[in-house]
Amino acid sequence: MSKRDYYEVLGVNKSASDDEIKKAYRRLALKYHPDRDTGDEAKFKEIGEAYEVLKDSTKRQRYDQFGHAGVGGAASGGAPGGYEDIFSGFGGRGQRVHVNMDDLGVDIGDIFDSFFGGGFGRRRGRDVQTQITISFEEAIEGIEKKEIAYDKISRNKDGTASREKKSFKMRIPAGIDDGAVIRLKGYGESIGEAEDGDLLVEVRVKPHKKFTREGDLILSTEEISVFDAILGTEVEVETVEGVKVLKIPAGTQPGTDFRLRGLGVPHMRGGGRGDHIVQIKAKVPKKLNKKQKKLIEELKDSKGIFNF
């Protein structure tokens, strides 16, 4: 199902001011809040998603230029790549739980088990938590065999418990995000003949020195000289798929975004991947000798060249 235009969702035009966007959001959010008689949860979520993009000048600029692909789904109520934000306070910060990760080779249990002790009236072992840290590149590319280490607790009928160091290898899918939690059925606490608890593996992704991630987008910046911005040039851009050549047309303005299609984050559902957005920054010389300064002054005085 295609998404509606964000300006249409808020009922404003594309030239709307920040204040107009804020007022439109407040009016519609109050009208469609799920707790009100006029509430509509789907519309309330759609309104919030539109506002999260249009209130941010950078995201709004990319949305105006590239449409929904320019904001990478980062503002949607569901997390990117097939994740859902569930019980955001769990573990001290927002967690993402992947609901149907069959390709991991593990059975994803009922999410409520960990909060209600395995359902109503059903005894089971407690869930166990562990954490792994992977690189930005590993999160994008996936890992075929990542070793997971945790403490396996076995509780006897008399209440005594023994703790055993356990480890195994599992596949981490391409496109997994920082803060994602993977549930492995039956890897948690053992308690007599009752059902074993689950193991919750939290994935932490190290920051990259050059790239940032926003939903299914990868973002980076490239610096060129002000003269290359005026005359046009080609730059080599580092991407997760290697170095790519990007053509910069003459007259490119500082802050302009360029999109490298299909070089972003892989989608965990349905295949495909997002884009890589490159923002161009123009470097201005800090010092000029007399000859250079004279040439710049002559250029400045050229008729009409700087009439914007």
C-alpha cells in the first residue's frame, strides 16, 4: 500500500511555514487521538509520521527532493526492516523485536511470555538476556555465523540452581538495526519439567566513522572546493558497496543532496534496499595570496555572475 503525500496528510501546501505545519499537526492529532470519540489510530499514526518528517528541515528537504524514498521510512510508527517497537521501556531503553525471523533458524515465541511468565496459569522458566556488538558493515551485510555467549540457568525442583556458560553460532540478517532484540525460543532458564524460558539477544551496532543510518537510508557527506561546485566535477564516494563515482553538475549549491539508488540498508522483508544519500559541502579557501585575491575580485566584478 502506497503512502499518502505528507503535506496532504497534514492538509497544508508545500510552502507551509514551520508554524503552519505545527498548528496543523496539533489540530489533527487532537481530533484523531485514539482516546477521543473521534479517534482513529491509523490516521493518528499517519499524522505523526508526516509531522516527524516535515518538522525537521533536513528531512523535509530530502522529502521534497526524493519523496518517501528520501526519508527511508525512519519516521514510520513501525521500525524499518520489518521491526516493531514494542514495550519501549523494556531493558532501560526502546527495544525492537523482530516478529517473524524464520530465516534465523530459530522459533520466535509469544512476545508476552517474557512479561507474563509464559501466559496465564502456565509455568515456564524465566527469560535470559544477553547482548552482542557488531560493526556497521556487519549490520548492513549480515553475519552467517555469529557466536552468542550467555549464562544458561537450570533450576531444580528444590529451588537450587546451577549456572553454566553456553555459546552457539547463529545468523544475523542483513539490515538489522541498533537496539534490535532477537528472541530465541527455549534458550532461557530451565525449571524442572516446565517449559524453558527464552533468550533475548540485544544487538548493538558500533557507529561508523563516515556513515550514519536513518531507517533504510545511509547518509554521508562529501567536501568539494567552491570552484568545483561552480564548474562541476566528479568525486569518488565511499559506499558500503565500494567506491562509486558521483558526477557533480556545474552550479551545485552547498547542502545539495544526491541519491545513490540501491546502496543503502537491505530490507529485511521483501528484498530490495534503501538508498545512499550524499550531501555536498563546499570548502571555501581560508587564505589567498595577492594574485589569487585579485582574480577572485575580478570574478566578483564580472557582470551578472553573482546575481542570484
